[in-house]
Amino acid sequence: MPPRPPPSPPALTVLCSLAAVAAAWLSLALDQIVRGAAGALVGVPFFGVWIDPAHNYTLRAVQGQAAGVGGWGWSFVVLSGTPVLLVLALVFHALVGALRSPGWLRVLSLGWVVVALLWIPASLAAAALPGGGGPVAELYLRLGDPQAGRWTAAALGLLGLFLAAGSASERAVAVGRAWMRADAVEFRRRLVRVSAGWPGAAALMALGVGAGWAGSAWLLVVPVAAVAAMHFRTR
């Protein structure tokens, strides 16, 4: 049988976007599981996870009260899922690439690593806006001052987005060159937009709307900024 033709750019965008949204839901679930386990280590009772219908059926850790946990303890609980998520996504992406896996698995691994790379800057940006959600905003609430350090969080979010966009674009080119031309910077930028930029924006929209990370200002600025950063960081 002749080999299948590569998918068209619109079809590839749809496929990668579905994978990125699925990866966002997986990342939320993993973050909550790690959060519950981290809380149990510092004395916060962990009663498992449940599906929250109020937030598009995302998973939520069910935790009890712990009066003796201070600021550093809550930082460990709330932020512990972030490094675990990033490490697992990068390891999975590396294994998929090393084993020459089928195309659908490479798309899924790319979507997951893009979500993991954008997770930190997106959560920082969400904490910088009034009414924001996500792990960093929740930490501010736990510490008693929701708007403490919001400009620092915004600056760190922009810096993190710039750094993450370069890594995401490199991985997108490495995965997508099997489907689209990548022999010039114009082609590579188009490839990054199709396979990582717009899918990453879709995943961020899912985090903002589904998980309640942020309001309309965040949804208008952060996904577009992520696409632009990946475009200009592509070389």
C-alpha cells in the first residue's frame, strides 16, 4: 500500500488542538493528585479526587483543614504539581521521540509538552489579574493577600512565556517536520503556529474557561501572546 499523505495544515491544527486540550485536562488531573499527596506529607488530610461539574468536570483534590501549615507548607502543597507535570511531560515527549512512535502519539506528546511549558507563565499571568485562578493565585489567597506581588508575577509570567515559547517551538519543528516543510524560517514559523501555537492557545482557553483560571482580559491577552511568542522565537 502507498504511504498515507500527510494531513493538511487545517487538519493538523484541529488534531493538535484536540490533543492539547486533552493534555490540559490531564495536566489538571495530575496537578490535583500531586497536590493531594503533597498535602498529606505536611499534615493536610487527603480524601482523594472528585470530578467537579462546576468546572467542566475537571478533577479536584478533596483536602481537609490543617491549622498548623504555614506559608512554606502551603507553597509546597499548591505548587508541587507544577515541577512534576513539567518533568513527566518532557520525559514522555523524549521517550515518544526516541521510540519512533506513531503520529497520533507524537501529536499527543507534543500537546502535553506545550501545555507543561506554558503552565508556569500562564499561572503567573493569571495571578497578576484581579479574580484570577490557578496555583499561584490560590497561593496568594492562602497567604491572605490576593493582589500581593501582582506586578512581579506579571513580569515573571512574560519572561517565562518568552523562554517557554523557544523550547515549545523547537519541539514543534522536530515533531512536525515529518508532515510539513521546515527548510526555511517562514515554513518553520507556519509549522509552529499550526502544531503548537494555535493548539497551545486552545489549551490555555480550556484552562481559563474550564478550570476557572482567569477572566476575559486573561483570555484575550495570554493565548494570543503565547502564539506570538512561539512565532517570533522560531528560528
